Amino acid sequence: MMSKVGQIMLYVNNQDGARDFWTEKMGFHVISEEDNGQGMRWIEIAPTKQAETSIILHNKEFVAKMSPGLNLGTPSLMFFTDNLDQLHSDLRNKNVKVGDVVQMPSGKVFNFADDEENYFAVMEKK
């Protein structure tokens, strides 16, 4: 039986650019960077160094060649924050493309895009 989500694969066109977006603008940490010496490189990032779930940034073009049938679409991810309004303001000040804050039955939420126009959402969880 599965007990938790360990890693989420995010296929990107520019791994270094994606790493920089997530670390510099979103405040994530690089957990590890690996290269198998045969073209397969991946970067593991997470919101904290102790996070139970991390995101692996893979080179979309390389993975497409290695696994032609694999769905390389962006996963629909929902992140949680304790202070949504502050995060929204911080991201806007860092020139991150953010949507409007919307009140949902489960709390306030907004979406944001990375530099490759992949969209994600953030919800306030207190």
C-alpha cells in the first residue's frame, strides 16, 4: 500500500531556467542535481529541505526521446501557504505571472505561471 507522494516529475524545456525560477522566485531549495553522464540530468527541488514530496525537473526533449509514449504535460499542482495575500504580493513584485485571488468554499486561491507558461495554483491553508 502507498503511504505518500514522494516525487512529482515536471518536464521542462530549460532545466537551469526552471531551477532558477523555483529557487529565486518561489523560494524552493535544490535538494540534489544529478547527471548520469549519458544525457540524463535531473534537478530535485522542494519548498523546504525537509519536505516529504519533491519536484524533479527533467529535460522534456531528452525524456521524449527515451520514452516516446510518455505524457509530458504539466501536472496540475496545488500548493498550500499560510499567508496567501503576502505570497501573491511577493510573487507579483518578482514579476511572476499571477492570477487574481479568488475566494473558494475551501479558502482563498490564486494561480501562477512559471517562465515556460506552466500554470500552478496556491491555496491558503491555516
